[in-house]
Amino acid sequence: MKPWPILPSYLPWTQSTTALPLRSCEAYFGNGFTRRLDLLSSDVHSANSGGGGGWFRCWYSETLRSSICEGWKLRMVPERIQMSKGGERLVDVLGRKEEDELPVYRDGAFEVDGGEGFTGEKQLVSQEFLNDYVPPGGISKHTMRELINSIRVVGRKDFICDEWIEEPTLLVTRFEYANLFHTVTDWYSAYVSSRVTGLPGRPHVVFVDGHCMHGDQANRCCLVVKALDSLLEPGGLRTKDNVRKLCILTTSLLLKNFQTPLEETWKALFSSIRYAKNHSGSVCFRHAILSPLGYETTLFKGLTENINCHGASANQLWQNPDNSKTARLSEFGEMIRAAFGLPLNRHHIGKPVSGHNVLFVRREDYLAHPRHGGKVESRLDNEEEVFNSLKSWASSYEGCKINLVNGLFAHMPMKEQVQAIQDASVIIGAHGAGLTHIVSALPKTVILEVISSYFMRPHFELIARWKGLEYHAIHLDGSHANPQWKLIGNSFRFALCRSLQSITYRCDQFCYFT
């Protein structure tokens, strides 16, 4: 197992002797999973030595109304899980339906070793237990609830394993897996689950879903093919076929040694990743942890619930605990940066010699998943025009040196994306999943979100607040920004300059426009 890195914002996850207040910030973002529910017990000594049976328990959070469950000696039978294999190249499964990628469990898809003295078979949990501690909560297909419902307790003679995985393993089911925001909720849930259960190192991950790898650099080739299809005359089928063959060949070469950014990050954060259906026979986990769905995290619940928490430094909270503040998102952002070997001791202090990086996070067309057409819905119609106008302004700005960074993230390796976020003094972007990267931003980073009147949602204002980052919204009437000099001065340039003021006072005298 990979070791846990030393994180400057880390605070202990062990339960304190005092009760954690309901709906406190630690209950929302940290270890609010305080109610232990033992569903199957086993003698600890004999279980650890291999002589006893397994155990299964859940940790329930009354604040989040969800549970982190874990089991010892848990057996997975892939042939009893109906779903696609998972992990395929996107180009090989174009058009595959989403329902084919989500698991459907038969009884006994998972089993717990009942020990030498147990005979027969019994269901591990009741519907009453599921309703109380793993409620659907408005999720139409709650796959983790269905997984737990499938678990059976069996005797030792029926607990037959083709493969043993000795080190702790997270079982994860992903929804909207090609979207960065939703993937970050999965990463956060997996991280919290690992900490709450006290794992000594970073666990392995098994995806209990049949998703393929999400969009990657091979998109460029296939998007070119789409353009050629629209340009070629209807009679040119042979030419089209040849272009498609060339696309597939090029894709194969590109993917031969290429990891897509989201899979790359899963592998960086945890010890390894595998897909459940990639196992050829039954798999037994010495210790398995069931990670709650991303929909059950505070990052997602905050979109519809009033979670009044504010970011603070871990040092401040260590000295003066405050139930209305949290450092957990900063800790998590440091975990992402550490996973890629980026430095954790950097802070935006004063004016750097090389100037301030102002990162403009762009939205690009790319092929995200088998059902995606390759076209991203724009939240800023004339983004390129606005970027060029800001670039022209920044190059002639006399207050302090501004490096306007073109954040074309869709085809960048994840380490480069996180590095760009870390190096930024100011981050600008139209509302879109790419702004979720601000979870990895340094303290004192300023966030400017361009908000179309058609897409007014609080995702990134909330993340900025929960991390303690300065945030400003630039509201548009519609989804088109007028980049004329005066209007840029009144909106983008004024907000940008005010942001630079908050970082360094050397820009003060240059922040007034006529």
C-alpha cells in the first residue's frame, strides 16, 4: 500500500471523547460517522489469525444520513453482477447505454464468511436496516444500498475464493464518471471512507461499475472524423470508411501507453484500481470498505441544503476549535497535490518575481463517454474573444506583471492541470466542471466565476467558501460577454484588478479606470 503523505492541513480523524454536534462542519466534512452498527460480529483474535469468520459493520452519519460500511472476509462473485466489463477504450464501446454500465446484483453477489460453526445461508441486513441507515435519499438507483442488500452470510465450506486480496480495498460505484465535479465527489467520499475506517495506508480501489475509460487525447482524431463526415459528399462512403479506420488505428497508438486524466488521478490517489468484472473468478477481500456514493457527500448535498461552513487553517482550528469552520477541503486538496508529487509548503505571499499567474479555465469540446456527442454546452458563447481581450489587456498592464494562462484542460494530463491551479494567483472561468479544480488551490487564491443567467448554480461559490478562498461572481445577461474595452474594464478588469489588490498592494494605483 502507498503510505499517507504528510499534509499540512491534516487534523486527526479519530473520534473525540465529546459528542460531535449535529450538522457541525466536522460532521459534514470530516468524521461525522459516529454511530457504530455491528451487523455480524466475530472474535477479533481468531478472525485476524484466519481461524474465525468474518465481520461486517457500518458507521452512520446522522448529519449526512448515510453510512460507511466495512467487512472482513467479504467475497465478491462477479458472475452474479450484471453489467458491462468496464475499463474498455471509449472508442470500442461508442453508443453503449448507461444502464448497461451500472450494476444489477443477484442475491449472493457478495458474501461474508460466517465461520466454521455457521451452516446454511442468511441475508445480512433487513429492509428496515437499509431504510434507517442506507436510505435512498432521492437517488433513483442507489447502487451501494443494492450491493449491501445482496450480501449473504455463508458457512466456511461455501466460502470458496479463486483469489484473495489481503490489503484494504475500497468498493466504489461511480455516477457521471466523466464529469470532473462528480468525480471529485467520488474521490472525496473514498478519501473520507479511508480515514474514518482508520486505514494505515492508501487502499486499493475496485470499481463496481462497468464504465469505460472516459474521454482522452484520442478525442481529437475522432472529432476530426466528425468534421470530415460533415464535409465529405454523401457518395464518398469508401473515403469515410478509410478515415474511420485511420482514426481507430491512431486511437490505438495514442492509447497504448496513455492514461486518461481521471483514471490517472484515481491511480495517483490510491494504491491501485481494478474493475470488478475484470476478475475471472470469485474474489475475497480480507478487508473491504464500501464507499458512499458521491451524491451523498457534502460537496453534492450542499447544492440543495444550507451548509453554513467556512474554510479556516488547520492550525487555527487546532488551537481554537470552531464548529462553523473546517479545514477538511484544504486537507483533501493537499492530498490531490501530494498524489502527484507537487510541493505542499507553498503559499501566495506578496508579489512573486515572475508575476502573478491568472488562469483562465476554458471549456473545450471532447468525447466524454459512449453516449456523448463530443460537443460541450457553452456557458460563455464568445469565450475565445473574451480571452483574447484579457490577454491584450494583461500584456499592457503596468501595475504588476500578469501572466494570463490559457487553461485548456480537456487534453492535459491531470498533473499539469493541478500544477496550473497551484501556480495561479487568480482563477477565472465560466461555470463548468473544470472549476472544481479549485479544491486544490492554494490559500489566498482568488476565484472569479463568469455566470450566465442560464446556468446559475452555487457549486464553486460554495467550494470557495468551504476552503476559505476569496470569490467574486461576474454575472452575464445571457451567455455572451461584450469584450469591448470599457465593458471589460467595468467587469472583468475591475474584478481582476480587485483580486490582485487582495494579493499585493503594489497594484493599487493602477486599478482605477476612466
